[in-house]
Amino acid sequence: MASPRNPAPSRRHGPARYVASRALIFAGLLAGFGNIPVYSKITSGEEDASLSSGSSEVTETLHSLNQPLQLDLPDHVETYTGYAVEALPSATIGKWELHRITEGDTLTGILSSLKTTTTATELLGNKDVAKTLAGLKPEARLFIQLNNQAIKQLIYAPAGRNAYVVSLQDGLFSGKWSKELFDEQQTQIAFTLHHPFHYDASKAGLPISITRQLTRIFRNDVNFRRIQIGDQVSVIFEDYFYQSERIYTDEILAAEFNHKGNVYQRIRFAMGNGSVRYLNPESDLALKQTAFDRYPIKGGRLSSGFGSRRHPIFRSRRMHSGVDFAAPKDTPIQATGDGTISFVGRKGAYGNAVMISHGGNIDTLYGHMSGFRAGLKPGDTIKRGQTIGYVG
């Protein structure tokens, strides 16, 4: 019996409505965000009719959300590199040849010496290529990729990494300047012998052409058939890469062979007649016939020579690709040969440094200076024995 204290029980529809409405809202949100199909509804028994119209609308909405979304997109998307990028020919097919440009060289003459089936007329059919290759600079390098005696690619490298790359695309040659595709390095490799020389050299990553050069350079010092376990080899050589692939390995610049406790060293020198010789930096009398002085200072002493040495901090053996001299502070430093100043300033761990280009792909670097000669700047002509700076 109902009374003010005990009201008659009544059916409570609130929770059902709350659950139903919240469920439908979340279902719609999930469908909208994740395109997730929803097939069930939560209702109370007596509310089916009242929710039927609303649920049909939700079902239609969910059905439309399950349909593929049609977007009005352009036919292409422009990127920072342009609409399309032509793939360059592979750098590893065929064989690469290197020609060092000398005064008076022409592309026609160079191609004739290579006996290639590709003519200069074909290469120079592109106006930009013809303009760039018309004035070949002395001491620049020309790398030519040949496959079945036909030219596939050509790299004109006047200096550093900036190179002009010519490639064959759909039967026509085209070219462009790039600082990313070509790289020249002075690779340093040092290893200890535990097996036959050629085996350990290959295992250390030494190209076969460099291995052969080493055997020629040290043929009068080392019996390569009687290598002793523990012998050590250090070498620096010119290495060239294109599309991150090694395409050419050139001359050894310096090498050291520690054989049965005897240390043999050789450094590459370009002689006055254009020939190349490998001389002992410490005792070879032929060195005096070159256009270089042995030491850049007077009255100092050699504190550390070229070759493999133990790092003073890390204690591991590392290649030391120069020579160090000890002398009183502000002792004049002299150019060891005639040349042109190519760099004056701070250079990493060398501190104050001067670089001199002597031609023939030979440069000398003088570091750890307290100061430079007044007015010295890149482009200046320098003579052997002239002061360029002072000991730091």
C-alpha cells in the first residue's frame, strides 16, 4: 500500500536510456574515427519501438562509414626533388678508366686513346655537356665507365667532391654537377700478417691493385715468400667512389713495412721529368734531387715519424700519416717546395694550418702554428724555403 513514507514502486527507465544513448554515441565515435563496423544496440524491452527510428538512422550512418572513402587527389604529387627522377646507370657494370688531364688534352684525343666505340660527337650532343667539357682543366681527373667498349658514364672532377657527371639515358647523354655522387678519399689501412701476404691483405680490405703496388715498392726490402708472422703493413692510397661504390683505386701515397723487426718506409714523389718514384724519407739520396726540402724548419728535431704508432691515450696502433717536429715556439716554418697557397686558417685538430698545392696532385700541410706570415692568403705563390708561419 502506498503511503508518503512508502511510495509505490515504479519502473525505472533512466538507466536503460542512459546506457543506450551512451552506447550509441560511443559507437558513432568509434565508427567515425576508426571506420569500425558496429552491429548491436543496447535497449530495454519496452524501448525497442521508441529507439527503432533512431537506430535505423544510426545503422544507415554506420553503413555509409563502411563504404570506401572517395578522395579527389591530383594525378601526381610534387616533391622537393621534382616530379620524376631518372635512375643513373649502375656504377659497378663494366670497367672504369682514369685519365689525368694535362695541358692541351681534348676529349677527342682521350677517347681515341681508349679505343671506345662512343664518339666525341655523341658525348657532346648535349649543349651543357659540350660547354662543360670544352675547357678541360690541367690536373683535373676524368673517369670513364666502359662496358663492351661503349661509354656508359663519365665523371669530370676538377677538384674535391664537386664533379660533373655525364650519363647515358635512353640513348642520349646528359650531364649535371653534383657534390653528392662522387667522392675522393685517402684511404688508410694497417694490418698484421698471420698468413700469406696476399691473403691477409685481401682480408684487411686492400684492393688487389694496391697489393701489387706494395710488392713492387718493397721488392728490394722484403722477401714476400718468407713473410714472418707478426710483420706489420701500413699504407695510404688514393681511393675514388661514385654512388657509394668504389670505382677506382689509384697510386699509393705512402707505405710502411715492418719486416722481422726492420722498418721500411716509402713515400711517393713526383720527379721533375714527370715520373713517379717511391723514396725512403730518412735516407734516400734521390730525395735530394726532388724539388722538396726534407724539413720545414731549421734547428728542430724530428719528434714523431710517419707510419703506424701506438696512440698515447687509447694505446691502440694507428696510422700516423705525417711527421712531427719539435722546435722552440715561434721558430719560422718554411715551405718545403714551390707551390700555391690553397688554405690558411683553422683546420680541426691541426689548429692553425697552411696548405700548399705543388701540382701533380701533391699537397703539403703545416699545422700547429702559433701564427701565419703577415698577409699570407690562398692563391699566393710561394717559393721553396719561404717562411709561411711560426711554430706553435
